[in-house]
Amino acid sequence: GLGFNTLYGGAGADIFVARNGAYNFIGDFEIGSDRIQLVDATFANLSFFQGSGASAADVFAFNGSNLLLQVANTTVAQLNNVANFV
């Protein structure tokens, strides 16, 4: 939904739904297994930035000027791949 969403998956492959207009924190994204389904956003419109300070291990993804995703414990090089998205 809209607002702040904290998302964690279970065992195996997960699909996390990230809706434009919401702040979506994904706490356990597994590169190569999990995927992110974008709603009202496209991969081509995303920009990725590595966090700093207390969030240095996280990636932030913006849809235009809107912060869409914070993905814990990953890097821009790992997440910025269309294969990670539905």
C-alpha cells in the first residue's frame, strides 16, 4: 500500500511488490532468487544510489524524484539489473 512498507520474504524465491508513491523497505532481498514487481513505475525510469553512513550497505532506488525502494545489504551493481524486476 501507500506510506511506509517494510517487506521481508520467506524461504525460497520471493516477489516483493513496490508501488510508486510508497516508501518500500526490503530487508532480505536475495540477488538471483527474489524479484521486485513494480506498480506504476518502470525499470527504465529508476535511478539507483548507494547509501551512506548508517545506510551504507543499502541501495536506494528513485522513480523520477520519488524514493521508491530501500533494499538492505546489497550494492547498486547487484540490484541495477532488469533481471531483478518483474
